[in-house]
Amino acid sequence: MQPLLTIKNLKKYFPIHAGILNKTVGHVKAVDGIHFNVYPGETLGIVGESGCGKSTTGRTILRLSEPTEGEVLFNGKDLAKLSKEEMRRMRKDIQMIFQDPFASLNPRKTIKQTLMESLVVHGIGSKEERKKRIEEIIQVVGLRPEHLDRHPHDFSGGQRQRISIARALVVNPKVIIADEPVSALDVSIQSQILNLMKDLKKEFQLTMIFISHDLSVVKHLCDRVAVMYLGRVVEIADKKSLFANPSHPYTQALLSAIPQANKAQKKERILLHGDLPSPANPPSGCTFHPRCRFATELCKSTPPELREVSEAHMVSCHLYEEINQR
Amino acid sequence: MSVILDVRNLVTTFSTDYGKVAVVDGVDFVIKQGETLGVVGESGCGKSVTSLSIMGLLAQNGKSEGEIRFHDKNLLQVSEKEMQKIRGNEIAMIFQEPMTSLNPLHPVGKQIGEAVLLHLKVSKAEAKQRAIQMLKAVGMPRAEEIYNEYPHQLSGGMRQRVMIAMAMACDPKLIIADEPTTALDVTIQAQILDLMQDVKEQTGTSIMLITHDLGVVSEMCDRVIVMYAGQVVEETDVETLFSEPKHPYTVGLMESIPELGTEKEYLDTIPGAVPLAHQMPTGCRFAPRCSKVMPICEQKQPPLLELSNQKCRCWLYQEVSE
């Protein structure tokens, strides 16, 4: 299958300024050379802890922040090289859902105005058609047409996230990038939104990049998962393969760290020591080596490449064979 | 095991534009020596307000009634001066967001020492020693240097360690931890939970752990109360909670969480949202969202029924208890 979206060696460095002259003294390497494909109809999960660059990846694909280097191929076009105007038109096909439904909706606009704006900006339909489309989409996300004349403050967090989803869907995009769409919600509301997203995925054959820190949520919704650590993808695999055989020591630790409500499924916990190193000054070699239980001299000096270890399962670790044969 | 905190019929009301609103409405529970009590519920269920009522830290427009017995005192009746002696000394609190609860203008060591200086009869030098000792106890590397560092120089996990060190500094009998790991990443959360477990084993302190994460409850707690809309709806030991949850809300909550070990096409959901504090339904507060609702549920509020292994506020179990 041809990938719908191909990310090649994408980098995003944020400069650090200091001194009176505001000289650039270094860079925060938020995203540091990542590669992956997204295939039509699939949901790719990107997981990692705060500061690993998962949100920056999403924003850089959409050019909400400009990539420093690399290519984002969508339908054969490199999004990174498009002009601002071309990119704006391209956003009809790639839409984003943000984390905080309280901050991402304009409080002064009614829901109708918010949804209408997307259609007008992209010049979709006549006035009548737009109105029909909005009424249709609001029901798709589980709200009612009479909600259209209200303002965001009339809605609860879960309802607002439904509106955000409607706003992304209303222009019929090919790809949706969802950045932590359920993290701000309570568990009973979270499950409502997750079910809705699963429905929409089926109904519209959506291709989605789902960014989250919550592995259980990612497992529930995604088909493939990429695990990021300090700006790099350390493991990317089919969901089944990743959760059955987590192969990178970081993925293993991450999975074991999740508190499980079900005691029967409790595993030995791998406790990682220390904190995430600063992305402004990442460790040499494999960036995970200072916290890795298996680290060797090789890990300290040479960064590992992402390589295929079994079908559709890629890991970036020198010690894959040794660790996983124990 | 002796009871160290006994909360009886706690009602906390706030005066608002909608009139007097009871955010906590008739809550009873006890915490025993050396146990960890989990308080579970979603936003707005009153779990944080319960803890603030115990600490006497309510906002100006808030008022608590009922009884909060700590040792032989009713904390709702002691003077502010006396409360200051208890707060931070015998009952300490760990807040969710360490960045906003530490003072950004003072070095962290001094903030730990401040509590020691205030409550124990020690010299400044001794207070400093104690602060450094506490920083070491919570697993901070280079404790002497960190003593002089400011909160912004530390990571989220380290700040939360400082908060725990501060809470532990006066050897409190009870620690109230309000979502202590919610703002942290999972691998850091694992470190902090591990630390809290160690602290508890070493000192025998009781912990009241407020959280919305059932995974954390399962790992940390001995007993659990589940709160919904300002009331306790279920109370039981942690094994029973997970093996035989009784209240439809508890069951719904558990079913709606995606779990790593299980595969489900769709999650079960609880429809609707938590009612607002000034618009509480007259009958059972969970009735509008409940899948097992009966006519009586909408008319009369169920009492907290005593069942064999647990307490449960639900009409479904009325016959069982009689």
C-alpha cells in the first residue's frame, strides 16, 4: 500500500537566545530526525512523555511551526516546501484537534460561526449547502442542531471536544492530527469521546495521527504505534506486536510503569532512574543510555539506527538481539 | 488499629451567586493508623474540597459543618491558632501541582526548613540539617546543593519530591495527598509512588490519597471511598472494590477505562455528565446517568447501606442489607 503521508528526516530545532545581542547560543532539538509513514485508513499513535517532541511533530507536519529540515510528503507533494498560501489550502485535507477544548474554541463565536468559518475559508459549497453540512456534522458528533446557536461556555468539556472534532471533520479532511484530545477530560467522558472517534474512523475511513501520553488509550484506538524519546522515534510497530513484544528498553519501562487496576495483570516494574535529559543538550550516542539498564560503551558513543527486527516492527537499539534473547 | 481521623456528616457549603451550594454533602469516613485510604472520583465530586475542609483551608465563602475528629479534637471547632499547630505538623498535605504550591522566590531547602522551624523546637542550623536529611530521604541526588536551588531549577518529579520532603519533615501522623502524581509522566509517577510506599512503610504514617486514577488506587491503597456529586457512594477494601464493585457508578467508571491487558472494541460509557452542585437531582444523584435506574431512585435519596463487605449508596441493594 502506498503511504498517504511520509515523514522523512523531519527536524525541528528551537533556537536558544542569550545575552544582550540575543545571539543564538544553542538549539532545543525538539524533533531530531524522525521517519515514518502513515497509510490510508490507519490510525498511527505517537506516544512518549512530556518533552519527547510528540506534539511538536504534529504541529510541524501541519507547519503550525516551520520544520528546520526534512520532508513531509502528502500525495507526492512536499508540504515543507509549499508557500504559505498553498499550505493554507492544503490544510483542508489535514486538520487538527487540540488538547484543551477550553482554549481552542473562540469564546465569542457561536458554534455555527466557528464551523461556518472553516467552510468559508476553504470556499466549500453554497450558503445553503454549508448550512446543511453543519447541521449534519453536529449530529455526527452527537450534538443537536439547536446547539449551533450557543457559545462555547454553554458546553461541558466533553461537549466542547465534540465541537472541536466537528470543526476538524466539517471540511472532509483526508488526515486528522489529534493532539492529546482526551487528556483534559474525566474518565467517564473520555470513554465517550474515544468511542466517538472510533465510530468516525470507521464511518469516514479517516486516517489519523493520534498523539497521546497514555498508552492504554493509544492501544485502544490505534493500529500502529510509534514511541518517541527525546525527539526521536525509538520503536515503531504494529499495535499487537508492540504491546506483546515491546523491544526497546524504554518502551519496556514505559509499559511497566503504568499502574494497573487489574492486579492479575501486574508485571515486574522496571523503574527508570533520573529525569528526561534536556533536549538542548541531549546525551551522546543513544539518547536513552543514561537511564538504560543495559547500556554499554557502544551505546554511549554511537547513536543506533532505526532498523526492522521483524515484520513491520522497527527498533532503534544496538542491543536488540541481546536483550530480547534473554 | 486505632482510628486517627474520624469524619462524621461533613457538609461543606459555599455561598455563591446561586445561593448556598453544598459541594460536600454528608460525608463519613475514618482513617486508621498506618493505612492508606483512597478517595476516588471525577472532577467536581468534592474530593478536594473534603481534604481542604480537613485542613481548614477553605476559601472565604466556604463553611464546613459536622465533625472532623483528629485525636480528641474536633478540627472544625479549634481556633485558627491551634489549627496552625496541627497543619503541616500533625497533618501535612501534598498538592497536585508542585510548581504552584512551592514559593518561587525562596530556595526549596529553606521552604522545607521553615516548617521544621515553625513546629519543632530547633535552631536554624538544626532545621537546615533536617531539611537536607529529608531531601536525601526522598532520594534527591546532591541534597546539599539542591537545598539552595529554586523551584524553577528542578524538574516536575524533583519538585514533587520536595513537596513530599516538606510534608514528611515534621513526622506527621496523617498525610493528605491530593492527586500527587497527576501532573507527572508515567515513569516519574512510578518513581514517586514507589517513594510514597517506602515512606509509609518506614514511618507508619497514614495517607489519604485523593486520585481519579484507579490504577494508582489499586497499587497504593488499603481501603477506598468512591465519591460522586459530593457524597460517598461506595466504601470498601481495595480487593473488594476491584473484584465486586457494587454501585453502578463504580462499575461504570471501571468499565470506561481502557486497559492494557484487555481488548475491547468499544468502551462502556456513562452517559451524560456530573450534575452541577446547584442543580442536584432530588432522588439519587446518579439516577439520571444510571443504567439500572428504578422509579424509587428518582424520588428518594438512598442511604449508605451496610453490606457484608462494603458500604454502598444504592437502592438496588436495599433488600440485601435488610
